[in-house]
Amino acid sequence: MAFKHILMREIKAFIKNPAFILMIVLMVVFYGGLGQLFSHASQEAVKEALTQNIGIILLDENDLAKEILIYANKTLGGRIFCVSNMSDALNKYGIVIIIPENFTESLLSNKTFVISFNSTVAIDRFSLTASAKTAILEIFINTIQDAYRNIIISKYGLDPSLLNKKLTSNTIVKIGENYLSMGEFNTIASIGMSFLMILAIVIAINASNAVNFMAIEKVEKAFELLLAQPIPRRTIVLGKLVASVIASIIMGGAYIIGLLLMIGGMSSEFPATSTSVSEPNSGVNALIQLIGTNGIILMAVSLVLGLIYTGALGIILGSLVSDQRMAGVMVAPVMFLFMGLAFTSFIMGLELNTITSIWVGATIVNLPIYIVYALMSGSYELILVAYGSAAICTITLIGLAVWIFNKDIVVLGLRFEKKSLLGRK
């Protein structure tokens, strides 16, 4: 009986806890909405792959090559356009494929089994768009392969052994004025998205810790003793802010080191079996070469700025709570907010324009990856806009935290009194 009584008591305690209920609701809504968003983005990516036009530079003047392109163009619904200038074609179509001079000769040769195209893809964001354009190249190659097989069989009646050809694409990715191999781009995109998720976790924990520490101090009555000291309130705010940043940097560093050790331990067990797989170091080196030392510094600054931003936000929320239970209610939305922003950016991508720069600065979590993308594209003015937006929002939050600390609400927290519907008697 005693066990049953204790069990029921504990169950009622967490069921009545608003933080527990809110966390359940947010998990269902957040992940359900994220699934719908991912589904929509995937459908849009597939739609783009099925409607994207392709620029073709035909260097082979043989009639068979032209006939194959005509056949493939009909199969793809008239989405293939012959062009002569790579730059103009990339601006117009976003994908350009070069048919080599020896294309027909290679098709009809018994000594050639692999035929490579050189293709260039212009990427305007880190998102599913990149994978969609890669899929477009695969669709084109498969269409060309089907085209020459059907033409050779039906029209030329050549030896079926000639059909054992493998078509591949050596793909170059264009970002702004920079060119990368597809392997380097995929590695850089993976590094950027991984860093984005780690940053989202760290700054969410930073804000949550600030809220909880404030709540604990209030419960233990240490907060009132601190405020009673002859110390300016802004000094207290700045002290708490710097302490939360240092704690989060240590925690984030430990998280990254642990993650790297885990990946290193896993990779050491499986030796490389293929030279075609791009190594992570190639992407890291390419990233460093593209953004340079200044880019690394800008990323570090954006990380510290993000921690200050979320630390100030956590202090504000911690000032509004009256106890740890209310702190739990505040923490859940903060965690899901930053994780949601990171996932949304991963799925939908970030375009390079002024509005996006302002939004990235205001929401802070996407700032480092946006800086990398802007540096790679040479859009330096957008970096200034993003940093300006982030700085204004951060200073505003710090100012708001100081203002709240100068009010009685910092001690009492937000309290809502229930009033009778009939009014006061």
C-alpha cells in the first residue's frame, strides 16, 4: 500500500507539472510540424528536379550525338537547351553539361567502357536544392544512356556489346565566384549543417541554464541577498551574462571534442575501401581556403555573439519566473525554438539577400553558417547587415535584462492573480 501511495503521488506530481505537459505538447507539435515541413521541402525538390531546364554545350558535331540529344530532349519534355557560353547558361539554367568531342567515338568503341561528362551546377543555398540538382544530373545521364541504347538497337543495328557503357559526371559546384568539386561541396555542407546543429544545442542549453540558475537562486533566497548588496544592477546582469557564456563555451567545447573522439573511434575501425569517397579533411581544407583566417574569426565572433544573445534571453526569462517549476515551463519553448530554427534552415536553406540577413541576425542561431555561405559567395555587404542585426538584437536584450533587474518583478517573478468574473466585492 505504501508503494502504491508513493507511486500515485509521484505520477500526480509530474502530471500536474506544467513543464511536463508543455514538453509533451511541444514534442508532438514540433516534430509533427517538422515532418510536414520536410515533406513539403522534399516534394519541392522533386518538383524542381522534374521541371529544371538544362543547358548543354555540344562539342561533338556527329549526327549520332545530335540524334541522342533530340531523343533525350523529347524524353525530358523539352528541357534541354543547347548553349555556347558557360557563364550565361549557368545564370539562366543553373545546370550546364558539356558533351565531349569524342562522345560518339567512345560510344562506338569496343575499348571504351566509361564515358564522362563535365558538368557545372550553380548552388544558391545550402539546402535540399543541392541534392535535387544532383538528382537532375543523374536523370539526364540515365536518359542519355537509354537514348543511345534505343537508337543503336532500332536504327543502327550495332553489336549489343556496345551497350555496356557507363556514363558518369564530373560535377563542379559554383557558389558565387568560387568553384568546388561535388565532394568538397558535400563535405562543406555537412560540416556547416553539423556545426549549425551543435550551435543550436549549445545556445539553447545556454539560455536554459541561465533560466534555471536564476530560478534556483530565487528558491534558495540567494538572489535577494545579491540584490541587497551595493552593486549596480547592470553589473550583476553583465556578471551573470559572462559567466553563462564561459560555462557554455566549456560545455560546447567538451561536446565537440567528445563528438570528434566518437567519430574518430568509429572511423578507425573501418579502413577506407574506395578512393572515390572524399575525405573530411578535403572539405575542411577547402572551407578554410575559401573563407580564410578572417572567416574563421568571424565564425568565432558569431558563436560568442550567439552565446551573449541567448544568455541575455535566458536571464530575462529567469527574471520573470518565480520558481523552478515555472523555469521548466520557460525552458521547453526556448529549446524547441532554437532547434526548430536550425532544422528549418537545414531543410529550407538560406538565401542570400538583405531580408534573410536581417532575419538571420535577429534569430542568431543561423549566423555562423550564413557567414560561411556569404563568404563563399563574396556577399560581404550581407555579412555586415547580418552582424548589425545580431548586434542590435543582442544589445536590446541586454538592455531589457538590465531594465527588468531594476524592477520588483525580478524578485517576485510574473504572477497572475485570479479575479472573480463578477468583479470585486
